[in-house]
Amino acid sequence: DIQMTQSPSTLSASVGDRVTITCRASQSISSWLAWYQQKPGKAPTLLIYKPSNLESGVPSRFSGSGSGTEFTLTISSLQPDDFATYYCQQYQTYPLTFGPGTKVDIK
Amino acid sequence: EVQVVESGGGIVQPGGSLRLSCVASGFSFTNYWMHWVRQVPGKGLVWVSRVNSDGTNTKYADSVKGRFTISRDNAKNTVYLQMNSLRGEDTAVYYCARDRFAGDGVFDPWGQGTLVTVSS
């Protein structure tokens, strides 16, 4: 199975900050990576796929990059609605696997 | 509106069975693969199973293989997860999700989830 890791596990930031989350795969997954946002008590929602394509309706302050084994999710200017947990997910190979999540909370 | 809605969760004893349902609407269900993903409250996301668009091909996580069965009824726009021989470690919120892009494994949208608790 492909193992996904994320860093940091928790990130404390302020509104307006630039935030970067890193996701690493245990082997190359080319560009087959997606990012999801999950708020407490809610289902995840798709933010970005492959790994820089913004899902329709997602604000342009979100961006993704990377290939192979290292990927990043960047929020250019953190907004109050962005405080949530973010998961990366590889879809190169079954079983599909997620990173452990990065919680972005208020500093 | 494109949406999927799960039902069927509840409390079941170890060794018991439960069937989850997921009804889809707002899109052409027969064209999309479907997945189940679970999440222990407070923990991360784990992919469980997927079925292709006509129900002829399925995949499972090793942790549920031989115990869970995914299926679909395209006439009812519904995907099912039959869970047998349930264990405590199967306790989780179970999400149904559409495969966003012709079976490549990106999940969108997700349902609201249904909680399965395995406990005596």
C-alpha cells in the first residue's frame, strides 16, 4: 500500500496568513493526488485534484502543486472559513489512501 | 443539486450484520463509480470499497475483504454496503462518495455520513 504522510499535523495561524501544508507519498504517485477539506461534524469536500486543478467553486486562494512523492497545498491568505482539517489522498493505486490530516486552527 | 445520502447506520453487536444504503440524485448515476469511505470519530479517513458503474467490478480494503460486500441498483440510484461479521474496529462514520472522474478515485461529492457502532 502507498503510505501518505502530512506535515505539520497541526498548524496555528491567523487570518491573512499564508499557509502551506506538505503531503508526501511513500512511492511515486505521479500527479494522482487530491486535497479535501473537512470541518467538524461535516463530510469532507474536494478542493483540488491532479494536483493543481481547483474544483469548481473553490476560492482561488487555494492552490496545489507537486509531483512524484512531494506535494503542497497553499492557502494564500487564510480566511475565517478556512479553519478546518485538510487531507491529501492518492489515487494512483488501490487501496486508495489518505494522509493523516492537518488541522488548521486559530492562533 | 448533485448529492448522495446515506442511511442504515446504527448499533450492532459484534458478529452482527448491517446494510448501509446510499441514494444518489442530481446526476446520471449509471455513469459513475461509487465508493464507501469510513472515519472513526476524531480520526482520519479510510477508503473501504468501490463499485464500478454497472456493478460488475468491485474492490475492497484488506480490512473488510470477505466480510463486506458493495453492490448497486441502478434502477433505484442506490449503492449498498452489506457488512457482516462486524467487529469493534468497524465502528466509524461511513461516507458514500461519487467517483468524480470516470473511475479514477477522486471523491466528490460525499454524503453526510451514517454512524455505525459495533458494541455489546
